[in-house]
Amino acid sequence: APSVKSSVFTKAEDAVLKQTELLYKPAPPPVDPETGEPQEAPEPNDGTTPNIQEQLYYLQQCGVGFSQEESFRIALAMRRLVEKEQVTSARFFGKILGQKADYVIAEATFKEGEHPSQKEPAEEEAPAEDEGEDGGEPRKKEKKETPAEAHGAGSNKFAYFVCSFAGQAGGAWTLLPDVTPQQLIVARQLKRYFTGDLEAKVDSYPPFPGVEKNLLRAQIARIVHATSISPKGFIFIDGDDAGEGDAPDIGTPFPEFEALDAETLESLDGWRHHVPEVLQQQARVEFYKEEPEEGAEEAAEEEPQEESKPAGSALSEDSPILSTPAWTVLKVNKLIPQYPVVAVRSNRWPGAYSFATDGGKKTANIYVGWGYKFTGQAYNPPLPPPVVADELAADVKEIADPTADDEQAFDKLDEEARLQAEA
Amino acid sequence: APSVKSSVFTKAEDAVLKQTELLYKPAPPPVDPETGEPQEAPEPNDGTTPNIQEQLYYLQQCGVGFSQEESFRIALAMRRLVEKEQVTSARFFGKILGQKADYVIAEATFKEGEHPSQKEPAEEEAPAEDEGEDGGEPRKKEKKETPAEAHGAGSNKFAYFVCSFAGQAGGAWTLLPDVTPQQLIVARQLKRYFTGDLEAKVDSYPPFPGVEKNLLRAQIARIVHATSISPKGFIFIDGDDAGEGDAPDIGTPFPEFEALDAETLESLDGWRHHVPEVLQQQARVEFYKEEPEEGAEEAAEEEPQEESKPAGSALSEDSPILSTPAWTVLKVNKLIPQYPVVAVRSNRWPGAYSFATDGGKKTANIYVGWGYKFTGQAYNPPLPPPVVADELAADVKEIADPTADDEQAFDKLDEEARLQAEA
Amino acid sequence: MDASDLNAGIEALAASGQTLSFDQRAALATSLAVLQRHYNFARVVFWGRVTGSSGDYLIAQGQPKGLTFQNRRTFVSDDNGVTFKELQAVSAADADRASRVSGLFSGNLAFTYKIDEQVPIDYAPKPPAAPKAEPTLEGAASAEGDGEGGDAAEGGDAPEPTPRDDEEAAPEEAPPAFESRKVVLKEDQRLAAFVNAVDNAGSVIPRGSYILNAAQEIVKNRSFEGLVGDDSTKLSSYLHLRPARNAAKSSLQRELEGLLPHHDFLDSLADDKPAGSWTIQYDASSGVVTLRSLLWPGLFAYHVPNSSKFGSVYFGHGEKNVDLCFML
Amino acid sequence: MDASDLNAGIEALAASGQTLSFDQRAALATSLAVLQRHYNFARVVFWGRVTGSSGDYLIAQGQPKGLTFQNRRTFVSDDNGVTFKELQAVSAADADRASRVSGLFSGNLAFTYKIDEQVPIDYAPKPPAAPKAEPTLEGAASAEGDGEGGDAAEGGDAPEPTPRDDEEAAPEEAPPAFESRKVVLKEDQRLAAFVNAVDNAGSVIPRGSYILNAAQEIVKNRSFEGLVGDDSTKLSSYLHLRPARNAAKSSLQRELEGLLPHHDFLDSLADDKPAGSWTIQYDASSGVVTLRSLLWPGLFAYHVPNSSKFGSVYFGHGEKNVDLCFML
């Protein structure tokens, strides 16, 4: 650490102190407000995490970052998360890189009724467009918007927490708001680097309904619904009508899961999406049935109405991105074939990786990247919509604006007139 | 790597080239001696190893060396070993440090009849003292020596291979000779650093019957029989009469083994020796019954005749070394108690470590150290045996040697006599 | 980064999400030493990793003697660092073609790309049949697609575009000035061009770590002790180790900005266009300053302030970010 | 080794069989930074790890300003590097006592050792009852054994041995000159004494990495570029960073051995007694020279030739090898 003190370093060292406090020092026991004596500390929450250090060790074997120290730090921060928040479990989603700071992200399942949105008294049930997320711009009510999914369902099945070690946070976790279809629809049209500040404004066209944390949450949803994969049979998916609600949490295989052979794991058919895609038009996971199909939403065009890839579809069914295949499967440690590790990476979402070893019994997904999609072509920002032609009133006569030539001609006439008048 | 060439570096770089060749380049296919065309390469041997990289990763969590690169290099070298030699399996024993080079050591089980000693025509069956190991000094036949155990039994149950990356070997494996009781008995009386040269002479008192590779093999035997431990129940030991022959290889738990709870694994009673001790007097594992008990060997003194700690005894039964306990059990990763790793280290053989995780289902022993025992007291080299008192012949008269005083007195008398004569 | 700093550098940059697997590190430890010895290089640099859709390339560079930008040689490994072979320099035309290929590298060095190219039509009278380079092109065209057929296209650089006369070339209304043609580019050419392009974007060094000596040679500053304090988190303290382009600043301007002739003979990252094409972060718990290029995503550099530790490496998908202006 | 070189140094030395676990590394990354900030140290050194039978100690040292051998302060952590507390300097008498304790450290800083000591009997007439230091000793004696009772013995250094008058002291035949007494030593005193003893054995530096400046101060040589070629695998190229003892060589002898006044002001490892108390190995695949002390097993040093990388660390059982002469 540098010996010459400066603002940047002082700030950074503050973060280290904070980190030490948050990660290593157990919270001091609360003090009885009356007697001033320390009370017994409340039992920490009993949430669980997968063996994150081990997962990151296997990912390191696949060439995906995280030094051993950072792996430990993340595992410890995750441990503190499930001790503090009322969640049943949490997994490490990954890291989204930002310009000024990176986001370390955890995916958690709140205990029944413990999510903030479930604890607030339910106000207006019916349309439920705006779930009270802050930072959103007031939305016009011209069209009926597709309602957001309630917490615990579809694209809001999980809660996401963000932490940053580098910044002032020093390892504290912040809950991200749930996502709305409107945010997802606009997010699909943007391509931006994150700043690293959750409250930063998103200056974009089309205007994004929210601040950076909403955009972050939207991108997480897009990544999760596109890249959550596991070895075939690992998570039980019951044919056609199974949503991801039937699946156990990733990390615990279906009890009847049997180890797969290396060839199966090394083929795209050996891997399955275990989360359905987000619907293209409604930008929800579960189709919103209240409305008949007439009122198709903004981005709804040529896509077939309400189909998306269900959970359970094989990776081999995913379409390539122009000439680039959607997924790449790599054998790791080829030289020691007795203990194979298979790495799968998404080429559509660069930074999304999965690994499997021990016949697929050990597997995890992770995302470490800039948070945007690879399209294979240059980004074309969407054009503003065509101006709606108003009907002209009968007494209005349209004339062309004078051109520079017209004006010069007029000036000339004027000048001639003046000269004539002078003459 | 250094840019200025010098003898040391050239030699070292040769080792790197050799290493590349041995570890990474598959052997070129053999050439047909008649046609000169390459033949199909023979199938590599089908030997197995435990997941060494993973074992070393857990040991790294316990603070025991090996960087990830070295772990990989060792795992790869072990892979080459079981491909090349006719062994059914091999595990990584560890590393014994030497003054000029270190020994990387593998423990292997030869296929039936494939050990060199089993392939040579059996010459003399009965006494079988000197199994034809080279380097041993010719032994006197005054006393009947305890015969060595045949390969595959007792102290010679396993074969040990040595490799050194640093030296000229560059990763090639050398089979160590089997051990004899005589070597074990002398090795117990020595305390030496290894030089790193397998053929180095051992200048010692008492004289060691062999060269450094024999001493190395003897120390390995002592370490193996003192520090091979596993969680209770991991290896099935059937009460009293089970030798280690009944136990499956370490690395594969007994099928009925059930995960142990953290407290059991963190107690000395939760860990068992799975290899019996070497007998104190015979310096064999299995008692040699041919001879009646009259002819007790060299070091046989106060110890009860033929008992040693059998396989299956708990670590808690081991006696301390003066004030130091025989074993230390440490919780690793205390901060993340959901995935505990337990480390056990021997204080009698500093450098012997074991770990267990996943309820004891994953476990391994390793030794990394100088190869000598901690006794808690300064080493006292054994004194030469007392000179045997010969019976005196009747006509010999024993007189005391003159002391300095005597001589001075005699000189004085002499001088006086001279002076008197002169006078 | 220097081969000898490989592990430290890789660890320092792992927080950005990319690392080398243990088998790659173990293999590189020996193969880079072999490379250095075989070519008698003064210095071997681990350049980085380029993602391919069927496997990755590891890239190393060797420097025969004192630093110049011309004499370095580039090597590629497609077997996780066990063996390296040299990448040949590419022509400017091929480099231009390579810049127009998009999508992941295939992971197979012999793969061939078909590239549409607008070539000026030569209306000068000429023998109508058998343009000279046609057979090679035909061979390449037939071999492409299976990805293994690069052998047919062997023989080095793709030929300079030669005119073809087919149906569309016949002038109907106004004679078109250009025609569309397919030319082929081999993956190793694309890769060499890419490495070159990133090198031109510039490996990053902290200011003062290289100096201009009296003989106007760029040499490593042996007494570089690292950047200090806030300087270490300023883009202007980091320079491109490449022939300077912005050095044409007037001496007055240089004086105003406090530039020193022997330190500031290289372009600073702060002058890179567009502004914001680099990010800089300091992580207090590892003590590392990390720089990331947003224009060449995957180009990373690090420096440990108050130390002589620094390095840069590329770990990416082999594409320039042409959308950067929309993304900031 | 410098806290900032911790990871690189630990990796370089892992081949000797000792490393830091990941939780220790992660904790040290923050706690050493906190230590540096809290005491405003110019430099924090990770000194090593001492094995205890119920847990290990991690040791760090801080240097307030320029290097002297006196002003460094030593800190110990018994919680895997999360928190550190200072070890107080010990008296020469306690250091002597500590050198006579054998066996592993207990792992509990408050543990007390009973040490048999031969003290001269003072036959001078004195008041027969209540020797002044008795209560403290009594308290310590009653507290020892449970290992937790060190508090009773608190109050700093054990008192200088004071005479006791009990039965055996009564002269019968010839009055004995010494009597046997139990004195107590706390584990933290033993530990401080041990760290001091290893420091006197000397942390190892490559020749030229520290120089004597014009003011006769020992300073880090900023332009040290590492040992070159065979020099890097010679013991004589490595020096003890401690006050020189063998420096009394005549100037003729120094000249004969080619010693330079500003480089060779420290003792070389080659002069250590007994000969053979250090081993030196070069590993080509990692490019690291490793030195290991056989007299203080667990004392390791490394240097990467042609680089300024070096460091030393102790990872051991807290005992000097008194059997060395038999073991070579």
C-alpha cells in the first residue's frame, strides 16, 4: 500500500477498514436501551450458499478470473449476506464491470413474505404497473402497460444484491429493485457501459424508465434468462408445462440425477436451459392473460405472439449469432482426462460461463463481464418514431420556407427597389 | 528466466526441456524396425490416481505448500507415471526436501507380478535377506537377520517412485528398492538431511546398509506407517485381525462410509490409523514366525515382544512427545463454517498432513518436509557398543598407566639419581 | 507482461474476470522458457489470450535485443501454451481485410474467411480469360467452410485483389467503378493483424518506467520506483509503449503541461480518443491500479503504486468495440 | 517479505511445502494495510508463521522510517491474520530462558512455561521472611498449568531471579553455589524472543539489493536489477540483513575476496557456521532461487535472478535445529 497519503488512497483505505469491519468483525452485540448493557446478539439468519470458493476454484481452472484471495473474500461476503438478510439461500451471480467500480452480485431467494415489496401493505392491486420503484420517470398512461411480475415469480423470482469492495461500500450489500417489462424492453434497445454508481442517471434514447440500478437489474434478468444452464437432468424439468418454479435451486441436483459421461457433458445437447426465456413482446416470463391479444406492446412486431424458449430446451437449439455459434464447450485439463472439467461459455453474452465436473454433479453458472450482448454487428441506435401527421385545417395554406437563393433573390429585388427609389 | 547463460542455468534449462518432453509431448510412436514406418503406439497403462489437483487445492487451504501450477505439474507427472508403469493405481505421497534437490514421491500398487522383484526368477527362497537391492553393503551373517517382507506385503506393500523436476531428471520417475528390517533399524538411529542424490553414500554410525535411496525408502516406510490416517470408518477395518490388506486403497472410502459431523472430524477420536505400525524389534509389519522368540534382534530391549499399534487405532491413543501432543487438529476456513475443512498434522513427523472435507468423504495424507522425526530432545548419536571383556590370561598382570604426577615423581627420582651419580 | 512476471500479473488482473487456467500457467512456465532459449530472445512477453469459438489462442512475443517496435516477433499457441509457432507479419491489405471480419475467431488457425471486397474495375483492354491468381482463389473458395481445408489456400498472404470479369462486370447504364469480389483471409493472418492492431493501440506503461536515453533509445528505467499517490490513479500518468503520434505538441504546450522530454516522449492515455476509452480503478485490498480499455475490450493493464510492478495483457474476444461512442 | 510482495513471495516459496491459506491471505491483505495506516509505518513486512499445537501465529513487523535494526516493531495474530497485537521486547534473561524451552508453541499467547533455573544462592544475611518478589511468583505458579492463567503473571517481564530460602538452602556439607528454581515465561515472551533470535540469524537479501550510502545508512538499492548467472546460485551472493559480525575482515582480505565497501558491509551466508547450514536451489520452471536454512528449519528466502524480486519468511515450528552437526 502506498506510503504517500492522497485523497484516492485515503478513500480506498477507508474502504479496506470498512471491509475488515463488515467481513471479519462480528457485529457488536446490541445494547439494551434501558440498562445500557449489552444484550445477547440475535441469532444470525440461517441462509445457505453453495460452496462458492470451490465453484470459483473450478472456474479458475476454466480460465475465468478471481484469485484465491478474492474467491475467499466473495465467499465470506456471501456468508455475511445470508446471515444478515432474511433469505433461504443465495448464490454468487458474478460480477459486472463498470467504468468507475465493479458490481459484485448475489442472487438470493427471500423467505416467504420477507421481501420488502411483500412487507409493504399492498396498495393498488389491479394494474400494478409501477411497483413503487424509485428513480423511474413518471410514465404516460396512454397505453395499458404490461404489469410487472410480482416478487417471487418469473423475471422477479429471485432478488439480486449488489456489493462493491472497491468503493465506499467496502463490502456492504444493496438490494436491487425488481424489474418491470418496460425496463426490459428499453434495456434491449440500449448498449451502454455501467458507470459503477447505482444511482447514476441513464441518459438514453429511448428514455430508460429508471436509473442505473434498474438498468443493472434489467441486464441481470436478460443474462439470467439467457444463460442459466445446467447438465441435462441436473434440474428436473417435467416436460412441457414446467416453469422454473418446479426446479430445485441450482446447486442441488435432482436427487435422481445420475452422473453424465464426458462426451455428453462436452456436447451442447448435454446442457439445458433451466430457466425459460423472457417473452419477446410482453417482456415477462409468464404470459399476462388478463388482456386479450389485441393490445400488443411497443416492441411487438414480427415475432410470433407469445412463445419463448421454455426451461429444459437444449443449448444445441439456440441459434447462432451470424457466423458465431451461440455456445462454446471446452474441455479443460485435457492432459489429465481422468478428472475432466467442462467449461461452457455463451458467445451471445460474453462473460457468461458454466462449468461441470464430477459427471455434472458439480456445476455452476457465473457471469463476469461488461453486461452487454454480442450481436455480431455494429449497434444501430433506434430512430425516433415517425412524426404523426396531423390533419390540416382547411384554411391553412402550406408554403415552402424561403431558401437562401430565395432570400438572395428577394434581397436583390429589395436592393433594386431601393436603388430605384433612390434614383 | 535469466538471459545470461551459465552452467547452472544451462543445466536447469535442460531440465525444463526434458520436463516439457516428458510431461507434454506424447512419446513418438515406435518405428517398425523392418519397414521404418511408425507403428501404432501401444495403449498407455490404465492406472488411476486420485484427483491430485483437488487434493492439493484443499491442502493449500490448510496452509500446506504447492502453488496451483506445481499442483498441476505434479498431477500431470503422476498421470504419466500410471500411464507408463504397470501399476493399478498411484497416489501422491508428498515431497521430501533435500539439500541439493527435493524428492517428489509417488506411492503405487504394482499389478500382480509386475514388480521387478516379482519378475526376476526367484533365486533363494528361504532366508531372503538381501533382495538383491543394489547399493547395500555386504552384510555379516553372524546373526540370523529378520527377513525382509516380500513386495506387496507389510512394509513393502507399496512401491515408491521418486521424481525431481529441478535436477537432470526433469520429471522422470525412479523406482525405489524395497526396504529391509535392517535398514529400518539403522534408520531409526539416524537423523540426517537428505542430499538430493539417490546414489549418495550414507556415512553414518551405526553404518547404514545401503545408499541414500535405501535410507529414503526407509524413512518413507516410517512416515507411512506412523502417519497414514483417515476419518473413522472411511476405510473398513474389521476389528482385531484385519491387516491393512483388508482395507481398500486410500482415496476410495468404504462404500458404507457415512459422512461424519464436524465435531467428530475435529476430534482426534474421529481419525484412525489405517496402516499398522512397524514392529519395534523385527522392524517388519507382519511378525516373522519361523523363528521362535529367542533370537531377538539388535535393537530389541525393553519393548514388549511383538506388539505394535494395529490399523484402526484412534489418534487419541498416540502418546505425546514430551509436552507436545502427537497430533494437532485445526479447523480451516472457520469464517465460513458451512463448508468446513479439517486439517490434521503430525507433530511427531513434522510435515505430515491430512485433510478432510465433505464430511470426511474427501480426504488425503501428504508429507512435505525434511524427512525426520521430532523427538523433543537433542539428538544423541548412539555410542559404540561396550568392548567385550576378554578373559585375561593367567600370566598377565594389569597395572595402572602412570599419571602425570607419577611421571613427574619418576622424573624427579631420575633427576635426583642423576644428581647423586654426578655428585 | 514479462514472462517472468506472469503469475503476479495474472493474479493482479484476475479481478477483471480473466485468468489463465493452471494447466496453461504450468505449460507456459516451460514453453516460454523454451521459446526464449530457442530464439535467444532477450525478453519474452506473454501477450494474452484471444477467444475462439472452438478453442483459445495464447499469444507470446519475443524481443531479440533492446526495445524497438519493429523487431519483436509474435507466436501463437493453440494447445493451451504447450507449443508455440510464429505468426508471420501481414500485408497492409490483409490487415485492412482483417479489420472488416467480425465474429469470434474460429479457434482453428487454418480456417479461411471469405471477404467481400469492392475492387475498382479495370476497363483497360486485357485478355478476357484466366486472370492469373484465379486458381489459388478457387482452391481457397472450395476449401472453405469445413474449416480444415486451409491447406489448399496455403502459400502465404492472400493475393492482391485481381479483377474478375463475369456477368455483372458488363457495363449497362453507367459503368460501375467497383465490383464486389470475395477474397480469402486465413485465420492466422487475421490473428496476426489483430495482435498488431492491439499493439498499435498500445501496451500500457506507467510514466517513467521507460525513458529516452541520450542516444534517443527507449530503455527501461532501472530506477523506476512506481507512481506515487494520486498520480497513480490518473490516466495521464500512463503512456502507450508505441511510436508516439500525439508528440507533435508545441514546446510551449509541453511546457505548460509540465512534460519532461525524457519521460513524456510517448502518448498518454489521457489523450486517447474518444475520451473515456480507458477506465482506471484502484483496489485498496490488493493495492493494484487496474486500467481497462473500453475500445479494445479485454486489453488490461495494471500497476502497483510505489513499486516497479506493471504490465499489460489482452484477454478478449478479438474485436474492437466499434460501438464505444454509444456506450459511454 | 514486504506486505506488497506477499502473494508473489508466498507463491515463490510454496515449493518448500509451506503456504498461507486463502483465508489468511485475504485477511492479511486488509489487516496489514490497517496496521500500516494505524501506526503510520513506512513499510510493513510479513515475517512468517510459527506453528503452535492448538493453532498458528502469524507475525508481521512494521518499520516506522528508514531501515535500522532497532526501530522495527513486531506484531502477532492468533486469528489467522484478522487482527494483530504488538509483541513487547523481552529482556536478555527472558530471551535466554526462551532458548531453553523446547517443544511446540502452545498456540495460546497467555500460556505460561515453568522453567528450571540454576540461581546462585545468596548467603549474605538478610531478613529470613517475605522475599520481595515472592507474591508475583506465587501467583504465576498457581496460575500455570491451565494455560489460561497468564493474566496473574501479567505485569511485564518475569522478575529477575530472586533468592528463596527454603529447606534445601540450608548448607549441610559444602554450601551449594546454585539452587534449582522454577521461573515462569509467558508464551508471548517466548515468541518475541524467538522472532528476535531468527532476526539475528538474519533475513536474507541478495548482494547489492541494499547498499551503504554516503551517510553510512543502509538503504534499499533502487537500481538493483538482480543477481546474474551463476552468482545467483552462490551462497556468497546472499547477505544477512542484520548488524554485521564478520565485518572485521582485514582490508587486505576484503580486497583479495573482491568485496566492495558499499555492497559487502553485511555478513554473507557463505560465512555462516556450521558450513552447510543453508541450501540453495534453482528451479528453472519457476525461475526462482530458493534458500533454506537448516539451522533454523522454516527460514526460507527467495530471489528471482535478473529481477529485483526477493524476500524471506519464516514458516516453521519455532525451534532451532540443535542437531545440525549430526545431520549433514
